[in-house]
Amino acid sequence: MPRPKCCLRMPASAKKYAKADGPTMSADPHAELQPDPGTTPDEPAIDSTLDAFHRGDFWLVQPARSGHRAGVDAMMLAAAVPDGFPGRLVDFGAGSGAAGLAVASRCKDSRVVLVEREPEMAAFARMTLAHPGNSHLVERVALLEADVTLSGKARVFAGMPDASFDFAIMNPPFNLAGDRASPHALRRSAHVMDNGLFESWLRSAAAVVKPRGGLAIIARPVSLGLILAALGARFGAAQVVPIHPRADQPAIRVILRAVRGSRAPLSLMPPLVLHGSGDTFTERAIAITNGRTSLFAD
């Protein structure tokens, strides 16, 4: 297979994926938690990087500077899908494809559709799917370039018919407009939420997910009220896992999982603590971010 036409670098962490403890965590609580990109002398970083996930089971072609770069957030979101999930899953706002590919990597009978609106990020997703290291997954993964906020006939025409998926996952922009924003327009569009974002994304998820199908979303804790309000009567049996950088520090993320059409009440689940002593990841965090187990242990 020909190599994607972009300037790639193989991260140092990719060379060592078999013994790595996991991605490093950003000190900025508003930023995506990132893998260590590393560098190699023979392939300088210019436009993109090539990053290994799930200890090298799949590879992601990502923008080096200008666009959204996936990391631990995407891996934790994917881990909200139950082990052995055999159905059809849609990844809203897929970017380069990290979360959707992580589901395909761990759940061998799943079929995944990556939905991405931005043409630049969709191009990275295409290069990701074209990479030979992902050849064992691409028969079960498709890319759809579309806006997840479309409704009615426009959404169906774009390729997202009603009740066509068994599960939806999403990592929407969740920084507030007043937060520190990236100078890069593409990255800013991926990080800063518009008014009514959760309502529009969850309305679309409710339309495309089958009755009793699943939903998972990752966000900052401050957004939990907005998410619960947007769930309304569309999804129930919500389970919320707080994500803490360390056991004695406040949560910096929440992952919510819910069931289409359920009327069961919300449950607050045991937290996921990312780091133990020093900067080392906990054993559970390593297992979850490397695709060895699900977040909800199911």
C-alpha cells in the first residue's frame, strides 16, 4: 500500500509501545490529554505525526500543530463501549478516527462509522484508514464527511438514517467561549463549544441510535448539567464516571453512558484515577487506555 502523501514522524512512544506506561497528561485541564509525540532524526515533524495506540494495534495520522490531536480522552471514551460489542457504532466528531478505531481494535465484531465535519480532519482520517498498520481494521471502519448537527431529511440524506446504529460515542468541543483558545482556527473549532451544542449533538444521537442502544460522551465536569438536560427523555439509565488526575485532586473529565429510551435513574459510578505516585499511570488507567478492558468493566 502506498504511503500517505504527508510528512509523518514515528513517535518515540510508538517505537516503545510494547512497554510504555501510557500517554502523558497535560498540565492544562482544558486541553486534550496527549500521547508523547517524540521525534526521530530522519523524519522531522512538518505537517503531521504518526502515533501508535493500544500498544501498536492501530495507528493514527494526526495534525502536528493546527488541528485537534487525540490522546487519552479518546481512549477513555472508546473504553465506555462494552467488551465484545458486536454492533454498529457511530463516532460523532471523529477527527482523525482515534475513538472509533479504538472500539474496532478492542471489539472485534463491531462495525464503525466515523463522522467528521471538517474537511481537513476528514483528510487525516482517510490517511489513517489508508495506513498499512490499520489494514486489519479498515474492512469494519467507514468514514462519513458530514455535520452531526443536521436534522430530519438533511441528516438522512447525509448518510445518517434514523435508528441505524446500536451505539453512539462523542467527544464534542467542550471548552467554554471564555476559556483560553488556540490560535489555530481548526483546533479552536474542535475545542470551543457553540451555544446549544449538547442539545444538537444529543438530538442527532437520539435519532440515529436504535431503541435500547447505547450512548457515551466525554466532557468536562462543568458541562454535566447541560448534558443531563439535553438527555431529557431521550436517554436514561445514565452512568457517570468521574476522571481524576490523582486520587486527592478534583475530576477533570466525566464520561457518561446512557441507554436510548430507558427510564432508569442516573448512577454515579466509582471514579477512574489516572496517576498513582509521581507521573506513572495506575494499572487500571493503563489497561483502559490500551484497550485491555472496558471503563465500566462489562
